[in-house]
Amino acid sequence: MTPQARRLVPLIVAVVLFAVLPFVIPSFLTFQFAFAGAYTCAILGLTVLTGTNGQISLGQGAFMAAGGYTLAILAHSAGWPPELAIPLAAIVSFVLGGIVGVVALRLTGAYLALATFALAVSVSPLIKRFGWITGGAQGVTLPFSRDSRVLYAESWGIAALLLLITWFMLRGRIGRSLRALRDNEIAAASFGINPVPYKTFAFALSAAYAGIAGALVATATAYVSPDTFGLQLSLTLIIGVVIGGLDSLWGAVIGGLVVEFLPLAAQSINVAATSLIYGIALILVMILIPGGIAGALRTLSRR
């Protein structure tokens, strides 16, 4: 078997496994896997922004809120189906991410992290302030419910499409430029790479992916509220991308599964132990496998 064919084996196995899974597991577990697919989309955006480009963002939950509320408002007020509202949610989040990205060009490191942290903190009060359109603290109820298998196919189908798009993008000029800016912005600029469009695009693309994730979460729950997209969500997504693997597309999938199922495993042990287990898992990953689970699996496969 050639090395190229050998690399395709895990991909083929994963595709077959994910295609068969909803037909052999209970409905409630299929529903949870649908959430994992949505989180995979948001973490994939962080993989591009933080892992590939080196910009730190603690505000991914804010862009998920933008996508989720875009879909909820369109579905509740205008009767739009999710299939039409999800692309618009991505566009709205892309534009908002581009605006934040332009502002973030002047910030790096801890300053950028604090700015995006403030963005995540301000989402809930902002949603409540415009209650005439967002429903305020009561939230918005969507006028439909979806079968768990439909939700599973939708979330993982979109996640697979985004993974494919991102893979092709990062293999080309855009990916090389983003990595060059991450490693040494001054050296990259001296070779003719303008940091403004690339860094802004990375922020906007990451926001668009988060907007899609927020729309998928809104579709699955048929309800959105300020608490759905609180600060805890942004921090959880950061934990997911670190545990999965910062600079790995497979790491986004692993991170999505971790974000969804690690709290459930923690609750089965002790309801109050979720945060503690998250913290222990993050510390162990940073000490033992700094490249994340995907990095560890890649190292093992090479050996």
C-alpha cells in the first residue's frame, strides 16, 4: 500500500463510522452527537484563527450567538426553514467577525485575548437590551422540531463540508500566508505578505464557522436565550481546541466530541465535578501531549 493510500484509510473508516452511527445508537445519543458536530464547526474556526494564524480569541461564543439568533429570528418572525437561514447566519457572523478583526489588528497576545473576552461577556446584556427583537431574557422559541437523525446528518454534513473547504484552503497560498504571519509577522511582511487582509479574513472566517455552529445549536434545541451563548461556552470552545489539537483539522473533530461528551461523563461521576475534570484534562494535555490528542495520535501513527 502506498503512503498516500495509507493516509486515506483513517478517513474512510471515519466516514463509514459516522455514516452508520445514527442507525445503531439510541435517539438521545444521536441528538448529542448532533451537538458535537455543531461544536466541531466552531472549534474548526478557532483552529484556523488560533492554531494556523496565531490570533487568540475568547469570544467565539459571541459569534455563535449572532448565528443562532439570526436563524431564530428568521424562523420565528418570517417562517424561514433552517436550510435557508443557516447560510445567512454564516454571512452575518462573517461580517461581524470582519469588523472585530479590523479592530483586532492593533492588538496581540493578552490584549487581544482580553478584548475578545470582553466581547463574550457583553453578549448576554446586549441580547437582553434589544429584547423587542431577541426576546430578551425569555429567549426565542423556534416553530419547528427536527428528528435526531436529521439533526445528526445536518450538523456532521456541514462539519464535513467545512473541513473539506478548510483543508483545501490551508494547503494553498492562504494557509501558507497565515502560518507565516503566525510564526513571524515582520519576516512575512518583508516577503510581501500583507497582514491586514489575511488576519482580518481569518477572524471573519472563524466567526462565520461559529455562526454556523450557533445556527445548528438553535436548530437542535428549537430555542435560544442569552444563557445559551454565555461566557462559559467561549471558554469551553477554547478548551476543546487545545485538547483536540490547535493546528489539526482532526483536532477540531476530537475537540467537538470532547466538548459535548466530557461534561456528560463528569456529571455521571459527580454533578459538581465538571469544571474540575475540565481543568485536570486541560493540565494533563498541556503537560503530557502539548500537541493535543490529534498530535499524539499523529506521533503514534508515525512510530
